[in-house]
Amino acid sequence: MIPSLAPSTPALSQFSRVLIAALRVSVTPPLSRPAPGGATRRARPGPPYQGGGVRRGREEPGWLQGAPPPRWARIAPAVALVALCLTQWTTRTEELGYFLAALPAVAAFAYGPAGTAVFAALVLLLLGVPELRVGHARGSDLATVATVGLLSVVIAWVRRRRDTQLVSVRTVAEAAQMAVLPPLPERVGRVRCAGLYRAAQQGTLVGGDLFDVRAGPYGVRVVVGDVQGHGLAAVGTVASLLGAFREAVLDDRELAAVAARLDRRLAADAAADSVAHPELFATALLLEFPPALDLVRMVSCGHPPALLLRGPTVTEAAVEPGPPLGLGLTGPALPAVAELPLLPGDRLLAHTDGVTEARDAAGHFYPLAVRVPVLANDPAGLVPAVWRDLAAFTGGGPRDDVALLLLSLHAID
């Protein structure tokens, strides 16, 4: 039962603390996840994007994204209501009824305005009808409980409206990011593809790494790149480079000309007044699988070389590294193009430095070339196996953007 709330009674401070704590929790943004001590907890990376049209990023749990709350969150207020009433009916020496006043604020987390209003009405009924033997609130006490219930309904309405807006914004953002880096098909022309993409910034699908595989009149062309920075700040540069690459696939006869076009595109973007970082640059590895030829041509613009998997051996594909894109260093001379004959069963694993520069707790770099032969025959596939191994090596996943692209040449029928 609720005792008198006169200022001189000790129940005043206890009742007030319950109400203040409930309201303070209710107005806390549900999208934040504070860790003990007030620090922000780093979310563990979720399953990344893989080839075949599946994309996954670093995601918060669904109920933190505006999705309906879990079932336990909806059941908890009702269970607490029943438990408090049963305890009060069976225990005459303790006065527990005032705890009911906090339930509408708790219900505002899991229910909409209508559901919260039902809880508020039940609490008012239980506390305002003495015959129910739960409480006997009168006058200002009952008005205080009614005010808490009304504020809880308002909070539930605001939360529901914000969740709806959040879902809409996330849907639009994901559609825009998917347009920048669409899902990778399992096969493009004669080339089989398996890719993995993982953005470092929480809640995003695209970061500072990029890859794309496109068929054109001069064969199947591939780009794997890493722009300056990571996260959302680099998405604009990624979109610009991918747009220039897709045009070059159709227009430029030589692979070196594709690299030159990307260099000009990035240099022009860096010179624009609207760009905040005039020192903009990127590394890239370009590959070309010519029609009806069992070979691959490669151009490296400051990017790590691809790994060649030939039987049980793994070696770096020999290609002369050129300057990064965006520095305007190509000049009139086009970058050097390397040719590599391919045998049946050969595979090429292109990657970004987010893989090879990932560190374990002791500060050691991830030995990709050493681990690939061990993981090459994994039943789930090489790319997922490398990601799992990398996540285990770093204790949850690297902090940089990661891109992996496995390519193999399908035999001509």
C-alpha cells in the first residue's frame, strides 16, 4: 500500500527516487549502448558482405534499430505488475504498492502510446481503489501517479515516432549504399567471383574499400581499391572511383588507360573547391581477363599484389607497383601492365591492407599468405574461412575496412 506522502515521512524520498529513476531511464535514447563506467562499448562486427547477393555489415541488434522490441521487453512490465500485486496481497508487513507507479514508464520502452496508456490506467485503478488491497492513493498522490502515466504515454509516442523515422532513414541509407557497391554476382562472363566486404564504421555497409567486377567489350575487368580514410567520410571517393571505372570498362581499350582515367578522376575531385581533403588519393589493383585467353593482365597503383593460388602453393602475383591514384604522377606514360598465364584451377585472391595490416593482441600482423594454404580447402569456401580466421586472429575483427575478392577463370565450353 502507498503510505502518506507528507514531506516529513520517509516514504517521500523512496517514492520520489522510484519516479525520478523511472523517468530518467525513459528519456534516455535507446540507441546508445553505454558500457560500464560511461565509455561507449565497441560493437562486435557482424557477418560481412559476401558474394552471391548477400550483404551484411556491423549491425546493432534489431530492437536498437527501430525494429519491434523483443518479446521479453513486452512481457516484463506485465510480469512485474502481477508479481507486485501478488506480493502485496500475500505480504501485509511490506508496502510495495508505490513500485507500481514506475511501471508505465517502463512500459513506454516496449509499447506504443495505447499500450502504455493501458498500463497507466491499470496502475491508477489498483492504487486508487482501496478494495483491491494494493494501495490507497488519494489526492496529490493519485495526481502524481496520473502525471507519471501521462508523461509515459507521451514518451511512448515520441519513441514510436522516432523508431519509425529511424527505420525509414536506414532503409534509404542502405538503398543508397547498395547502389554504390551492389552485391557481387557469383559469375561475370568467364570469371567466377567470391567477395567479402566489411566496413569499419558501425552501422554502415560501405566504407573506404571498394571492389567491382564488370564485363565489357575488352573482357572482364576488376578493380580492388582502398581510398584515403575509412567509414562514411570515404564513401564519396569510393562512388567517384567506381563510376569512373564502370565507364572505363566500356570505353578504354587498354587496361593502363583505365588506371589513367581513375587517376584523373581522383585528381580532379581533389582539386575541386568542395572537397575538404585536397590530398585525396587511393590505391588500386586493376585486373583484366581478355576474351578467349587464359591469362590475366594486372596494373598496380600502389596496392598490395594479389595472391596466386596454384595447387598447394601460394605466391604473390608479379606486378610492378605504380604510384597511387590521385597524385597525378602517371603523366604521359601509362602504368606498366603485367601478364600472368593462368592454368586450370588457378585462383587469384585480391585484398586490401585492412587484411594484411590487422594485428593480434601482441601486435603481430595477420599472415595472409601463410594462412591461405591452410584455409584453401575449407568446405565453406576460402573467403568465409579467411574472414573467420582473421576475426579470431584479431579478437573480434580488425578496426579497418576489409575487402577480399577471389577470382578464377571458368573453362571455355
